[in-house]
Amino acid sequence: MNDISAESMQPTLSGSFVELRPLREEHAQALVDAAADGQLWDMKLTVVPGPATIDAYIATALAGRAAGKVMPFVIVRRDEDDRAGRIVGSTRFWKIDRANRKLEIGHTWLAASAQRSVVNTEAKYLLLCHAFDVMRCVRVQFTTDELNDKSRAAILRIGAQQEGIVRHERIMPDGRKRNSVRFSIIDDEWPAVKAMLEAKLAR
């Protein structure tokens, strides 16, 4: 997929600390470098690309974008330190259902040095603003591994509500049958969640 079609099918989302840019094939090495910060591809509770899997990871994401079901982004840090302008992770809209005005935010990962920082908070804020205020979604959902306590806590911190556990929701690369925890934010809740996230970012 060329750059023009990438830009036409999804926007760049810009904040004070991060910018979410449409994923491109040429981001491969920068994503591997970001994942090397913490050797994230060795994690058992989520799937993060490494040198051997990055090409397939990007190809799958771009195929989803071409089908209109996925908007994959790279997360670029914009603050004024030595990481300014550097890709520190990835995230995406997926399971986009325009008829029912819902989607999922997922496939999110961050370099170890960017975790538990303003980066994740603002990235989620930008995604949620676009989903609810631009795409007019009535529901945005999140799914994570039942065993991933850090991810579960992070999703709760952005104001999502836990809905339940989906048993054997997927098979992980090591063959484990994963139970997944489902969370959501609905349109009625969005104004309060938005205000809470803006207060966090102001601090």
C-alpha cells in the first residue's frame, strides 16, 4: 500500500506528547528497535513483533487496512528529550464495524522505557477522541489476556468498564488457549471519561 492510500484511509492523530501515524512498511526497523527496549517479543502474554516476525506483522496490519477493518498506527514520542520523534510502539483500531458504530482498540505495545507514562494515556485519549467524536462510535472495546495484570490495570485506569471473561478466546503462539478479559467504553460514558483523561494529561 502506498503512502497516499495510507493517508487517505486513516488520519495522523497529534497530541502534545505523542503522534499516532499510519503504519507503513518502512517503519519495520524502527518498530523492531522499539520492541528491543525490553525484548518485548519474548513476552508470553501478548504478541509483539521481533526481527523474524515484523514483516508478517506489518503485512497483516496493512491487509486489514486495505479491507477497511483496521487502522494501524505507530506511536511516535514528541517530548523534548533524547527520544523525541522516535517510534516507541504501535496500536490500532480493529474489528471496525461501521454499521453498528463500534470498534476495538488493541494490538497496543510500548517500549519498556515508555510504559506507565504519559505516552499510553495520551495515545488512548487521541484514539478515543477520534472514535467517539469523529467516527461517532457508540462502543469502543478492549481485550487483554486474563493473566496480564498490567494490561488489565492500564485499561481500567483509562476509564473502561470490565464486562467479563471470554474463555479460550484465542490460541497464543506457544499453543496456550487464552482466556481474554473484555472491557468497553460506551458513548454515554465518554464525556466523563474524556474529562478524566484530560485532567490526567493536564497534570
